[in-house]
Amino acid sequence: MRKVGVIGAGMTIFRRRLQETGKEMCFEATRMALDSAGLSIGDVDMVVNGTAPDAFDGVHMKGEYLLDGCGGYRKPYTRVFTGGGTGVFSTIAGWWHVASGLADVVLVVNEEKMSSCQPHPQSVFAHIWDPILDRPLKPNLVWIFAMEMNRYMTVYGIKKEDIARVAVKNKRNAVGHPCAQLADANITVDDVLKSEVMAWPVQRLDISPPSDGASAVVLASDDFIRRRRIKDRAWISGVGWCIDSTMWTDRDLVFPEYVARAAKMAYGMAKVRDPRREIDFAEPYDPFDYKELHHLEGLLLAKKGEAPTLTREGVTQRDGDLPVCPSGGLMGVGNPIAATMGMKIGELFWQLTGQAGKRQIPHEVRTGVSQAWGDLMQYGCVVVMRA
Amino acid sequence: MTARVAKWPGVELSAADLLEGKVTQTRFRPDAKYAWSAGEAISRFLEELQAGRLIARTCHRCERILFPPRMFCEECFRPTDAWTYIRDTGTIETYSVSYLDTDAKRISEPILVGVVSLDGASPKMGMMHYFGEMTKDEIRIGMRVRAVWRPAEERKGSVLDIRYFRPLREGER
């Protein structure tokens, strides 16, 4: 397998509603990623598009719909989709295009435009459930998070205020992010605990709301990077992905086993033997505050039930021993589902190449891990990157 | 963040921009209808619900009692072997107290909803359902519960043939 590096990244601002169409958002993010890599569209061999359920945009065959904005026409082009996991998975798909030797340069472009769905994208989330077993109960997507969060809190005796600390950390971290929708320099744990109860234990400030946005990254082979003398690059040294059964009422929601399996695959490839010691910072998927904790445990960066302790002790702050979501994450920057690649892969690239500006981790970081989560509480994917 | 990029693209719109027609928009409402064949396992499961019973499938290789029932075992990757009834009592594995309906609209009387693992099925196997005859302050993980069935003439062969799960009463097993 060939060595693959990330050499450029771009993203739009994330907002509840953007004026641009999905194609235009893709074009802007893609052009920015190419500009930052110093490449033109002619340098690109193949394109991967990542975008979540078609029903948000209201256009089936969304990959085909977004194609021109992704720079993919008259090129080998594929759309991939793994639910919320698409934010990291599309980069894994881009990686195998280059690692296999099929392509030298691959563009990965992710998009989500949730505002098109009226009055609220929640109504199309209803279509992800099993039509016979679950849908007659009229489930709301927030329920599954609430049920998982409650199980996690109850089994380990975790207090809500320890979970709220994650929301506070990430919304404060996002203050330095130029695209952030949900940054708040003054938010407190009390604000989170006093916010509206939506589906207990989930309160309004435990959630990242719907959003519009696009992001793009450029991947290239080590040959190409050497030949073009590209200095700003971060290497993809391990990838992993795994999915659990659709029968979600048949498994204990307290631990994301599928994330642990994906992490072990990625760590094995990257030769990471002791993740807690060898991983310098992490961008786990945080659409809800407790998910960051749940995923830190799945990523084997904290023992089961102990991620809240790391957060309380400040270990996961930007200047802590294991900075977590220094970008501000989904909780702070926003959650246009697949486009969260801008924080998960983009942030690893910017941090590892020293381009994160106000968000730059103050000590040297050489190895980072990012992770996304999706489908019906069953899918995990992991990328390890090195400076 | 990168020296070559100065502008972060995107133009924000407010809800009012849309409502007041300040933005050019087109509208569309899909009119799609679906009818799902329930398949062999779930058809039997629904028939049994109408009769007021819960049924599972067993796999003789892994010796699991699979609920909801299926015609193949995803673990052993072979056809399952036999039908078996399980009980309509179980344990609350997790729950939520929801102030949101399906469309994320706010409701004042919360819905109690969660996952029940059922007695007689393999550990942790169960279904999502509502809870009743208990308050939001009484419900807890680990609570023992029993199905409250609709009257036989009102059942339609649906998970809604169970109205909700209620707490087990004293002396009940």
C-alpha cells in the first residue's frame, strides 16, 4: 500500500440556513481546499463525495446532484454514505483510492443542507427506523440518544453536570473557529443544566442542532507530495471501520463495541500499541455532549465509565494532556452531518501542520485520531493521522 | 488558518428571510406511499401479537432465543430452527422522558419510552415501547414490567397491540 497524505482542506461557514445551494457550497469548500493545497482541478485524478440521507436535501441520487460542485464531472467519481459516519468515512474511501495506486490525487467533498427540509429535518429522521417494529411508536431521533445517554449515565453513575462540561468545553473551543455556528465564550455548566428538557436526559444545550455546510480535503500519494514539494501535509497512518447489527434493541447501549473494533483496526495499521500514551489529541464525534465521552471510551482513550473524570480534571482541554475536540467539534462548530469532516479530518490536518491559528494546541502534537458515528447507533469509523 | 485562504465562504439566512419571501425559493411536497411485506418471521410475530403473545426464534448452534424473531441467525449465519413463545414480562434496560413528538414539536405531557428486555429471550434482547401506570419520577432502569394489551377485538397485528408496559404488581412474577 502507498503512503497517503492530506495536503489541503476547506469548509464553508456552518449555519442553520445558508443561501447557497448544495452544489454551490460544495464548489466553495472544494475550491478552498484546492487553493490551500496549491493545486488546480486538473491535478485531481478521482473524486469522492460524502453526504448523508437524501431526504434532507429532498433530492434522491444526491451524489449525482452535487457532482459538478465537487469537481467530479468526467472523472472517476463515487458517493459514499454511512449515516453520521460519513464525516470520517469518505476520507477512508479517498484513502483507498490513493493507497491502492489507482490515483495520485483525490478530492473528498462532503455536504449537508438540512434547512431545505420543512418545517424541521426531524420529520425525515423518522424514515430511518424499522417500518414495522419501530415506526408505529412514532419515534423521534432524540429518543435514541436519550436512551443511550441514560443507559451510560445509570450504569456508571455519571452525573449530568459531568456530561455538561463537554458542551461547555467544545462551545468555548469553537470561539476560535471561523466557521462556528454555536461558539459561546461565556457558556457555563449551569446554562446547560438549566436549558430546556427535550427528551430527558437530553436538554437543548446537550445537542448540536441542524445545520447547512460543506467541507473538502485533498489527499495525495507520497510520490506526488515529494514531486510537487508540498510542505503542509499530514499522513494518514491508520484507518478502521465497523458496524453492529441493525437489531439495536438486542444490544447493551452502554459501550460502543463497533467503535472499539474500528479503533483497533486503525491502531493496528498505524502501529499504535498504547493509544492513551501514543495519541496526542482526538476529534471524536460529538453530536451530543455525552457522545464525546462514549466515543473516548470506544477509542480506548479512557477506561469504561472514566471519560467524565478526564473531562472534569481538565485532561481534555486544549492545553491538557489529551486535547479533545480542539476544533470545537459538532457541539461548538455545528452539525451539518457529513460536512463535519471539516472538524474531524480538517482539524487533524490543520493541527498537525500548525495551521490551526487560535485553536492551535499549545504543545507539540504529532499523532491525532478522529472518529465518526452513524446509522442506527451501530457504525463507527476511525482515522489516525501523523505529522 | 492557511496562508492561501482568507475568506470562509457562505451567506447566512434567517428564518424570517424565508418566511417573508426575501429569498427566491421553490417548494415541493412528496406524495409517496409505501406498503411493506412483513416477511416470514415478522408476519408470524405480528399474528401472535394479535393473539396477545410474544414469539421468538431459536438458533440451535449458538443456543440463543432471538427476539424480535428472524429466519436467519446473524451470528452463526445459518437459518434459525424453531419458534418459541416468550413471556410478556421484562426489565427496563433504558428509557427517556420525552417532551418532543415525532416532528420535534414540544408537548407538555411527556412520553415515557424505552427498551424492555423480555423474559424468555436471550439476555438484553427486547423491544422499544412506551411505559405507563408510572410517573416520570417513578420510572427507573432495572424496573420489572409487564405488557398491557389492547382488548382482543381492538388488536390489529402491530406492536401497538401492546399499549405500554406497566410496573409488575406486588406478588406478580
